[in-house]
Amino acid sequence: MDSFISKLEKLWAEDKFLCIGLDPDYEKLPKSIKGKRSERIFKFNKAIIDATAKYAVAFKPNSAFYEAEGLEGHKALLKTVKYIKNNYPHIPIILDAKRADIGNTNSGYVSSAFDEIGVDAITVHPYLGREAVQPFLDRKDKGVIVLVRTSNPGAGEFQDIKNKKGEPLYITVAKNVSKNWNENGNCAVVVGATYPKELAQIRKIIGDMPILIPGIGAQGGDLEKTVKAGKNSKNQGMIIHSSRAIIFASSGADFAARARKKALELNKQINQARNA
């Protein structure tokens, strides 16, 4: 079975860099989708997956949208992951859950994400240090994607705090992840497209490691600046995430076709920027 990183590398070689966010905000689901809550969520996800798989380097369900729907949401998430694994096993699945804790609690998160749900990678936060993240790191075939510079406007409240050397926290985290945490070669980092200057800094620090880049589309990140700052020495290394701009490109019965068109356009733009 391919590891998370090897799956990415194969898809990068096919010029695929677009990560599709499977964030089924229930109130925004097209009225054309009928059924119980879990059925509607899954039908929506399935249509988006089938429409965009041709252009995807990864699918990324955000756990919040499923947790908000309770048991029905969890059923839909399990069914969605199973569908991708059965029909598009070459495309990695990233669970955006931003986990990290200590002791048995964290072991529970690891087992839930990788064994019960069955995803290929998970986002984690570094605030509790390597000790907390270690159970994730030990799963050599799975991806551990560490928050370094997030895309939200308030990211600098803590991430810009400087240490005694005058180094901001996000730089310290990037150095630790790349130099100390990546012994198994299964780490990646999160850096928002809304901070292209910081993205370029972090790329220099981490070398060719993968970067998950949110913030394109609804959050207003500049695609050309993002690609220029985020690509690695192989002109690859990027997992450029878009959710709302793709999956809710239409609220009508044509939502899947519109999502396909948007994914095609965005992946084409990414590759144009790579080759500029």
C-alpha cells in the first residue's frame, strides 16, 4: 500500500496540485439532493468527488462539518472515506481535524483517524510539542500535517511572537518540524496562501517537504504569488486547497458540473503559474 507521501508524488508527476475540500455545510446543500441528513451529505460528497477526482491531488474533509451533524454526520464521513478508497484509492484523504493532546487521549485520536475512519493524513497543531504529536509521527505510512502559518487574519496573535533570537514562532515551528519531527519522512506543514511572504520563508526552511496551502478562493489568496512562493526545487510540493469556491460554485442541480468546471480551471491556473 502506498504511503501518503508516495501518493502525493505520483499525482504531482501528473501535474495535479488541487486539494478538494469536502466541507458539506448542511444549510448550503442543493435542494435537489433528497434523503435523510447522512444520505444528503454523502450524495453531495459523492457527486463532488466523481466530478473533481480527475484534477485532485487530495480530498480533505473538515471534521467540523461532520461533527456538527452528530451520528448522521459521522456516518456520512465514514461512507465518504470508504467511497474514495474503493473508487479512487490513488488519491489521498486528509482529515482536517487539527488534533493534538497528551497520553491516551492522543492515542485515541490516532486510532480514530487512521484505523476507524481510515484517512491517509491528518492536520495537527504543534502547541503541545513533539511529545503530543509523537503517536501520529510513529505511523510511518500516514501523513502528519502540522499547522505552521495559518490563513486566518488573526494568525499573527501568537504565530508572530518572537523568541530571544528575534525569531517568530511560526519559523521556530517550521524548523522543528523539518529538522526534528520528520525522521520518518511523513511530515508536511500548513501555510496559508494569504501570507505569501511567510510561505516563501517557510519553503526555504523545510526544503522539498509538502505544504498544504489553504486560503485560495473564498479567503482571497493570490494564486500566482502562492505558487511562486510555495513550489519546491522540483516545481512541485504543493497541496493547494480550495473548498467553497469549488463545491458551492452552484447551489442548483448543476452543482457537480459547475464544481468540475471550477476544479479544471483552478488546476490549469496552478500549472500555468508553475510554468510561468
